[in-house]
Amino acid sequence: MVAKKVFAGLFGIFLLLSIVPTTTATEESDLTLVILVSNNEADLTLAQKLGESMNLTIFITSWGVYDPNLTAEIMSAAPDKVLIIGGPAAVPKDYEEDLDDMGIEWARIWGNDRYETNIKVLEYVLENYPEILDNVKIIIAHGRDIGAFKKIKVEKAFPVYIDTNKTENQTQILAMIKVTHIVIIKTPFSENVTEMMEKRIRKELKVNVTKEEANITAEMAWEAIEIAENKTLLAKELLENENVKVPAAERLLLLAEKELENAKEAYGEGKYGKAYGQAIAAKAHAEAVIRMAGEKREIMLKTNQTLRIEIRIEKLERIMTKFEKIGLNMTEERTLLEELKNAFKEGEYERAEELINQLRDMIKEKFHTEKAMIREKWKEREKNKHRHDKG
């Protein structure tokens, strides 16, 4: 079946997906929150810092790629609200639709790029959880400096990302936070912009400023190459699907592959700074390809009824399977699912759409009726997972 082939191609084996809870989700003011973010290093690092501060579970999707498995995983945590960090290019709107379908509140915090998203998240925290930023340490780093992200992850601090022409709003948010201690991470990749930001901070803010310098090591360069290679492979596989043809994206993919090749060549010659820069460029171009493929997929879903039905069936079945694993009785839902599959198989698409809506409503009702039990089961699984990790 063509629809099945497309679905498998776009949302199955081509996903480089991970689901990484930082801790067990806890209740904030009687509202259980979780975070949904892409594996974009800047957004993910920011989300992890917010998750650590609020003790929230984080769910991670591959950048620009929708996977119904992740929706099922989020539902198995039974959140009251999902904070989506990043724009629709990073975390597709499909997740919003899934959450709406199941009556789960959500809020998307985002800007036009990683720098604006960074500021929007800090503004959100200032407005809703200001105590988190009391006397907080801020780390300033270039928004595409993978090496800097590694240093941020081991610090108890919030990041502020900068780039050329991305310093004015960043300085303003620092003033709003009333920060007292700033660490600036400088690497050869970010030397010019970090020095410019340091001068601006010393002129406009009364804060203690510490500089940390980090050379681009062989390990750092190779990690950047691996990240770029994974992104490039995903972009290539999305484009190789016969139903997703985007000429402009194909040209960008060739550019990403060339930059990746240059990065590996430079690495082999011991030119780690050059390898690092080329890898970051390859990653950026590969992400642009993934975004274009995602936009093409949205058009396909609007015009291809069979594919749309196929995806919705897959999603609902995965949610049911998750619920069955934690002990919920889904017998009635399974019966309706078989009726739905038969209608779809027989080409009765209008009937299939009706049954999908019925099944969705049944699952939604069970989710909200059994939410407390589902949540407790999730907490038990997380505790057992942490015990196993420590063991």
C-alpha cells in the first residue's frame, strides 16, 4: 500500500528519535507539566536547564520530524500541560493537534530562531516562575557552538545564546533578570561575537563577568561531525522517499554532504577548527532540508486522505498499546479499532474517518477518567528506571 510505504518512510525507520526524561515529573501548583522539545542542541540544552530547575520530564523529538510514538509516550505520563519549546519547524504542529485531540493543555514557547526562542523561554519563566531566576548564574555562548553547549550542560545555570546581530535583545533580557554573575564561554568558533558581547555587558550592566576559554579539540570536532552526519543522513532519507521531491532541498543536501566531506578531510589533517566549522555548516544545511521535507509532508497530509487516515490509525493504536501495558482494559477500543481497520481496508474512507473520531473520543475519555492511575504507573516506571540506572 502506497500510504503505508510513505508512512514507514517518513515516520518510522528514518527517525533518529530519543525520549529522554530528566527526572520523574512532579506537580507544580497542582498542575503536572512536561516539556516537549526537539534534539536541536540549543533548544534541548535550554529545555534541560528548565527541566532541572522545575524537576520536569523532558520528551525529545528529532528536529522537524513528527512521530506518533512520542505522542503515545507523552500520554503515558498523563500530563496536565505540555510546554513545547521551539517553533513548528523544530517541533511539528502535529503534536499540538494530538494534544488537542486528547484534551491536554499545551503552550508553545518559541521565536523565529534559537536566539528568539531562548529569550521567549526566559521571559516565560520570569512571568510564571520568577523565583527560578533569583540570583541565577547565566552562561553566554554562541547559539551554534556545540562545544559551548557541553560546558553549559554540566553547570547549574541558564544559557543566553548570542550571534552576530543577536546581542541587543540578549542584553535586555539580562537586565530584566537582574543577573549578578555571568560566564562567557569563548571558543575559536565564537571569539569575535563573545568579545563584542563582553564589552557590551561591562558597559551596560553591573555584574560580575567571568570568561572561560575552550579550544576546539579533536573530540569536540568529531562530535560535531557525528551530529552533522546524523542530520545529513536523516535529510537524505527523507528526500529519497519517492513522494517527497523538493528540488531546492536537494541542492542544499548536496551542499551539506560536501561540507561534511570537507569536515572529515580537515579532521584527518588535524585541522580541528576547520572541521568543526564545516560540520556546523553541514548541520545547518541538513536541518534546512529536513524543514523543507516537513513542509512538503504537511501538504501531502492535506491532500492525501489515505495517508492521513493511516497515520491516525497508527497513532491511536500505539496509545492503546501503551495503556494496555500499564493495565488498562482496552477491549471495547480494540473492537472498534478492528472495525476501523476493516473499513479502511475496504476503501470506505468516510466511514473510517467517522470511526477514527469515535475511537479518539473513547481513548480521550479513558485517559481523563484514569489519569491518576496512568500517572502513578508512569512514576513507578521512572523510579524503577532510575534504580536500574544507579545499579
